Amino acid sequence: MPRDPVADRLALAEAAARAAGAHALALARDRGALTVETKHGALDMVSRADREAEEIVRALVAAAFPDDGFMGEEGGAQPGTSGFTWVIDPIDGTVPFLAGLPHWCVAIAVQGEGGTAAGAIFHPAAGEMFTACHGAGARLDGAALRIAPDIRLTSSLVGIGASHRTAPAHVAEAIRRLMAAGGMFYRNGSGALMLAAVAAGRLGGYYEPHMHPWDCLAGLLLVREAGGRVLPYPAGADLAAGGPVLAAAPGVWDDLAALVRGLPDG
């Protein structure tokens, strides 16, 4: 019986995320020994942990699927010939990681010719593994995820993301509108984890004006496969540039989409 190329890659994504997460968690216990650099601002950081975690994923993938391509936050892009590309964020939530907070994860998406084929998000501090495969559903530690139909904007927390690329007035107005509508915002510093929380029904929705593909592709697949709704994300030649992210439970989508429509640029 022929092997399933997507299922094989999902299995490796899960194994690689666990390996990278375990390595990063060990380094997190001695954060004072990590050399920290800034990229685009004081809170846009990278450390040895980010680079080593990505190297672990790349090495495992290269050994198993040498013809696959890569797109990583730290190591850049490397084209492949198989039709599959691995999109990797070795530590999504580097600032919480370096601060000693638990809100960080390893996010891995596998892009096929038709979009995101598989994804894994591993939360080392909680020991939780979120996985999804296009057309085959989303899972948390092997148990199927399905977003409840009764979640509403006014009965759930909504994640709001921001970065150095975000105009303060834009996010401030999003939060003001959300609270005026009877909702409440939540932020933990890891967009990938907050998207996974939407898929798990822990958050009613998530909005961020701009995310890179390595931060969100796995999470967007999780939300879709769990029965949520997501804003179409740039694809093809536009993928690397990233774009806005909106994801929500079905009962939250209309209200949240209306709320973020027409926000100021800042």
C-alpha cells in the first residue's frame, strides 16, 4: 500500500516539534546563559535557543525528505523540488520565553501545492501537541477538536496580537471596539499559541494586523480543521510577505469581522 506523503510529513512535524521544544525547554532553565540579540527593535529578539531549535527541525526534515523546501524565521528560505515546503517558527513567543513565561511554542507548517497540508504546534511548558491535516481534522494530544457552536463574542476571550509592525492606534481601536461590544481581549505573546487556543475553543477568536507565515500557517489550519473560520491568507509569491490574520469560532466570526473592519492605519 503506497505511503501517504502528507501523513508521513505530519508525523515528522510532530516529532520534530517535540525534539526542538524539548531542547528549547532545557535552555529555558538557564536563560541567563543565552546571548540575546535584537532584530528590528528592543522587543524583537532572537537567541541561541531559536537558532538551535530551528537547526534541529531542519536536520530531521533534511534527513527524511531531502527534496523538501524550507522557510524558517531564523534560517531563511531554501527551495525544494518535491512540492512540499516546511515553514518553521522554532520559538514563537521569544519575548515570553526569555522572560521566563510559559507562553511560547514550536510551530511547523507543511505547505503543499494547494496550500497548508499539515501543521503541528507544540507547547512545551504544558506538554500539549496540536496537530492538523488538511481535510482530516485537528487534534490536541490525539483527541479530535471541534469548536462549539455556542461560543459568542460576549461569552469568550478574543486574542489580539501586535508587533513592531503594528500601528499603536490600530490595536488600541480594535481593543476599544471589542470592549465596547461587550467582549474582552487577551494576549500572551505567541500568536501561534493563541490560534491553537481558538481551535481548542479556549478563545473565541484571534486578530493580528500582520503576521509572518511561520507564525500563523499551522494555527490557521488548526482553526479551519476544527470548524472555525479564517480570513484568506496570502499565497504563492505573496506568502513570504505575510498579511493580516483573523480567525474565529463560527458564532464569533461575523461580530469580530465587523469589529476589525475599517480600523485606522495609525
